[in-house]
Amino acid sequence: MFDSIDDWLIIAVVAGILFYGSSKIPQLAHSLGRSMGEFKRGRLEVERELKAEQAAAASNAPTAAGRSP
């Protein structure tokens, strides 16, 4: 009966309407959208920092390898 994700999505929407009422659903969707946007921005920022650190490490690696102790 509940084999696909579509069935569960319909049940979740109906449960959400029952628990929160139809007036709260747009507010919840707005909050969820904002949260997802913040998460994506944070993830991109971390990825940029990692790439910058990797580039810095790659540019310093030949210099450190060329030196004799």
C-alpha cells in the first residue's frame, strides 16, 4: 500500500495539515526554504575554504620538498 515515496509524501502533507492547520503551512515552507538556503551557503563557504587550503598546500609543497634539512 505504501510502496512509493509519493504515498508517504501525501501522508506527510495530510498529517501536516491536521497538526498545523492550513494557515501555518506557508510559514513552515518559508522557514524550510530559508533553512535550506542557509545550509547551501554554509556548505559552499566550507568548500571554498577547503579548496583555498588545498591550493595553498599544493603551492607550498614543491618549496618544502626542494629544501635540504
